[in-house]
Amino acid sequence: MIRCFLAIDLPDALRPQLALVQGELKKSRGDVRWVAVGNIHLTLKFFGNVPDTEIDPLTQAAREVAAQQEPFKLQVTAAGAFPNMKSPRVIWLGLGGDVIPLAQMYHKLEKAFAALGHLPEGRAFNPHLTLGRVKSPANRHRLAMALEKLPPLNWPPFQVNEIILFKSTLTPKGSIYTPLQAIPLGK
């Protein structure tokens, strides 16, 4: 069994900015399990544990969808939280830019994976980068205030040329993500 997911990885140039945002939010001393900056990505599909024999069919389905999608640009827009800013459980950064081609590709991927027995998400696609997950209510109010005080994020757009199937290995120190397949966009 391989624990895996399909994602858009981020350019290394964005990592220092992500670390700065996390650093500002950490000052709130909220009880948050922060995602390692090197692990932050845009998840397209979390498969969980799948048999080794499913990796090739999943990769092939992703390749067929990716071949129909020209590269596009995304841009980090603003910080937010699920379910809302007043009661954060998941801290994230939203994405803008070419979100229509992104959403179209996402829905095609969901359809392709459903044909292989991986059911679609039960909620609307909301492209975001997860920064951390709140573990308890401790200092949640301060965390919410820190989120609202963040300045606008006017970061340059970044090019998306591929999607990546990652293996996720759980360890006591956090998840380790290993690329299994890089799948280029376009023909």
C-alpha cells in the first residue's frame, strides 16, 4: 500500500514568503500544527492508502487529463481559515490567477479518478495552500486576530507546468513527501 496524493508543488522562491506568514501567525501562540514550509502544496486529490497496482492507472488517468491542459499561472491572494476567520480550524492562503483552467482540470481529474473507483470530494473545490491545522482552542482568538491583521499578500504569480503524484510517509516528526511521478501539462 502506498499513501499518496496528487498536487501542484510550489516554486522554491515562494517558500521564504510562506515562512514569513507562518512566523507572523505563530506569534499568536495559537495551538496549531504548522505544515513544514517545504511540504506546502496545492492538493488536487488525496487518495490515501492505495495498492501499488493502482499507481500506474492513477498516473495514466492524470496524464490524459494533464495533456489536455495548457500551463497556467496562479497567485497567492490572501490568508483565510476554515470554517471561518473567527473560529479557525485550518489556516490557509487562497489562490487566484488562472483559477478557471485550474478548476476545469480539477473536475476532469475527479471524473477520471471516479472511473477508477476514487469518489469525488463531497465539497466544492476551493484552491488553497494549507499552512496549519488548529489543535485546540488555546489562543484561537489571538490567532484569528493575527490572521485578520496580516497585510495584503501581493506576491508575483507563479507558473504551473506540471502536476505531481506524491507518496506521503507519516513519521513522528511529520509527513515526508516524495515525488513518484511528475506529469507535465500540455502535449
